[in-house]
Amino acid sequence: ELVQEKVQDLALVKQRLRELKQNGSIMQEYHNAFDFWVAGFSPSGIPSIIMDGAIPRINQSLKEYCEKLIPGRFVMLSPGRTLSDGRTSDEIAMLVLDENGAEIPFQFCSGGEKKRIRLATRFSLLESAGCPIYLGLFNEVTHELDHSGKQSTVSEIMRLFGHGSALVTSNDDSVKDLFSNV
């Protein structure tokens, strides 16, 4: 009878072991699916794929705005970079280059250059959004710019918002002469 009891216990243990192995397989499938989604939404997954497709279009638009707003300077967005510890940064870097392609630290640009770099970047991001923008709001958008910088900025605002409206505030009376509809 004791032997019979131990045989039944052994059968129950074997059954439970089969169930645990089956559950382990199911858990492994869940784990694999979880890893798939973690990898997909990590910085090197779907966001990277999107940025790899968007950055070249944004840079092309940025190049065109730089040619109009910042003669002699070129701004380029660069997706993540490899850090010293081997990890990849998911931050987008903004590189300012001179006409020879040499990098210029942003902090060394003049106030007017910084303003035009920011405007070129904003205009290219707006344009790259791919949908019409019907209203632009600009506060002191021409502050720190020389006359030619003001002219080119106003020209780009009018071109970008030609199908809509742009509201520009400025303490500089000469700016209103640059707009056709004040």
C-alpha cells in the first residue's frame, strides 16, 4: 500500500512537472513578445526608424531656409550619437557649420545668427509637418537682426503663411514697412 501511494505521488509530481513546463513555455512566449515591444519602442526601434526618415527631409528644408536667412552658415540636425560608454543617445543634435563645413559651436554665433538659426529651424520644422498652418504668432521675431535679416525673415514668414495669417509684434517701427498687409 505504501508503494502504491508513492507511485500515485510520483504520478502527481510528473503531471505537475508537465504543467509547469507547459506554463514555462507560455511564459517564454509572453517574455519574447514583451522583448519585441520593448525593442520596438526603444530609442533604436520605431522612433529611430521615424527619425531616420524625417531627419533628411527636415535637413533639406533647413538647408533652403539657411541659404535665405543665414548666408555663410548651414544648420544640420543629426540623430543620436554614440556616447563614450558605447550607448546611443536619442537626442537630436543641431550642428552649425560654416561655408567650408567646419563646425561652429552655437554659443560662438552672434545674437543675430542665433536668432536666424532658430528661425530657420522653426520654419523648417513647421514646413516638414506636412500640413498647412493657418496662423503664425511671432513676438519680436526680428529683434537682434540687421535690415537684410529682417527683410529675409519677413519674406519667409509671408511665404510660409501666405495661405493663412501671421501676427507679428515688434517694437521696431521699420518692420511694419516690410509687410504688405499691416
